[in-house]
Amino acid sequence: MIPYSRQSIDKEDIKAVVEVLESDFITQGKKVEEFEKKTASFLERKFAIAFNSGTAALHSAYFAAGISKNDEIITTPISFLATSNAALYLQAKPVFCDVKYNGQIDENKIEKLISKKTKAIVPVDFAGITPNIEKIKEICKKHNLLLIEDACHAFGTKIKEKKAGYLADIACYSFHAIKPITTIEGGLLATDDEEIYKKAKIFRNHGMIHKKAYLRDMIYLGYNYRLSDVAAALGISQLKKIDSFLKKREEIAKYYDERFDKNPYFSTIKVPLEIKSSYHLYPILFFRDLWCEKEDIYQKLIEEKIGVQVHYRPIYQNSYYRKLYKNLKLTNAEEFYKAELSIPCHQNMSLKDAKFVADTLFRVLESAKRCKLW
Ligand SMILES: *Cc1c(COP(=O)(O)O)cnc(C)c1O
């Protein structure tokens, strides 16, 4: 099976992890601090806080931003559940904004969703591509809202030589196994705001602060969201390799771009010229007359050992959300879900693998039924 994504762990990574495992200290300590310094510097931000998941980073970001009961955030339904779940943890309400043809939040539909309760706008760098962040930042400024970016797909993405998340008050990243670099499970919050930094850091450790000697005081209801030094050692080692990872993914994506140009079955997502994508995903978007066959195409590709996936079912269509969003229907998001399929694109693939994926995909599609549209 060629999976749609996969971690790359080499001997150097293993050595770094074993070194910490054999030391006296394995939970959150010096290695986590080192990882935070290095990621902050990589992202060119003042502060970075490591977490045991990207979800924990998002939850902490919302908490530190002061988001609480009955507040609203405006976000996209074409994302992993965590983006909006983390708001529900605080009893805040995610307000879903429709997307554009490329799966990115539609910046032109944001303003009419702003209410007195809105606290933040939370765009997602879907597939590793930054949305129209300058426009979104402008909207935030105009309405005095925080920009919290879910950049979980985009650690390493560059936009005009800046790193994804650079305009956000708070940017969150994930180091889950299949994200651009990994700490097995893990996440990061980056910000230039010292107050937000302090609050999120306290939240990571039960909401507890150290007063003096043995006296500690719990000032918020926090969580245990700490990363271990073992995981951080892996992160430090992975960070050294990010350029080579991204180069490899780009090579695969560029091959696909050429192979798929003007084919009769699907379109691909054009990466804007000023963006260098992490290519966390390589989505293809089937033309309408193949939507009814997508499940069948998916099954056939899995049988052919091509690990495809669909990103994402609009969040509000999940049963749990349906109870809260009974009649919500966002046309573009629902059509995007019907059209989208993510094909394998990661740093462990060779061009030969990519050719195999493209050949097999075209072979499966040649025999696919076309659906009646009217
Ligand atoms: C992976 C991901 C997250 C959550 O990250 P975890 O590290 O798995 O908790 C959040 N948002 C998006 C868009 C993601 O892809």
C-alpha cells in the first residue's frame, strides 16, 4: 500500500530519542524548551509553546484568547474536527463560513457572519496552502477580532518568504505522525503576544503557577497538555530535515501537476505563485459527472493499494454537530466534499511511486461510469 501520507523516521531520529530515553529525565524539560526555541526561531515568532497535540494547542489558543461560554469564532467546515471541537470545549460556538472552489474559507463571506459575540476568525491552511490571509487580517483589524490560524497542515509553508501563520495573533501547528514533521503526537502554538504566551503556558500545566519554594497555585482550570522530552528530541531532529521533506513533497506534487494537466476527469488545486506549500495533501477534485461514482473509485483505488482519503466531510454534517446545526447547508463545502479525493503525496514516495499512482488512477477512471447530471 502507498499510504496518502506517512512519517519519515531515520537513524538520526532514533538516536536522538534513545539518548533522552536513557537519560534521567524523560518528561517535559530541557528538550521541550530547546524545541520551543528552535521552532519559534524557524517561524520567526517571539514565542512558541509545545503541546502533546495540535488539538491541545488550539484549545489553549482559544483559552488564552479569552474565548469562553457563548462567544463565537468564525471558521471553516472543511477542516479536521479539532478546529471547531476546541471551541466547543470552552462552550463557545463555531460559526461556519462557506469555502471557495479550492476548499479555503471564502474571505468574502466572513464579514456577514460577524456578530457581537464574535471573538476570533479561525482560517485553516487547507492542504498546506495559506488562504487569503491579508484580507482576513484586514477584516480582523476592522472589527477588532483576533486572528487564530489553524496552520496544522502548514508547518513549513512559505508565503512571500514568511512562514505560514505569520499574520496570525496565534498560529497552531500539529506534529501528528503524518503532518510535515512529527513528534509522534504533538502540537505547537506560536505568538508574539507575551500575555497570550503566559496564559497558554499555564493552561498546558493544569492552570497552575509556581509561587515560591513548594507553593503552587492553580489559577485557571487547565489541562495536562505537556509534551515529553522524548517527543521533543524527535521534533528537534525532524526540524533539521524539514527542507528536504518539503522538497520531496514538492517534487511529487509537481509531477502530478504536469501529469494531470487538462485531463477529462478532475481538476487540481493551483498553489498561488507567492506560496510555497507544504503539500500536506494533494487533493484532486472530480468533475461533477463522477461524483456519484466516487465511493466506487475510492474502493477500487484501495484495492489497487493506493491509500486515498477524503478531506473533509463538512464538520457540521457529523451527527454530534447536526444536533447543534440542524438546517445548516453550505453549498460549496458540500460540493467540495463530493468532489475531493486526496492521493498519496509524501516524502517517502519516489517518482516511480507517483507514476504508479497516476497510471492506476487513470486506469480506474477510464472504466468509471459517468453519472447523468440532468
Ligand atoms: C491534524 C489537525 C489538527 C489536530 O492536530 P492533532 O495533532 O492531531 O491533535 C487540527 N486541525 C487540522 C486542520 C489538522 O489537520
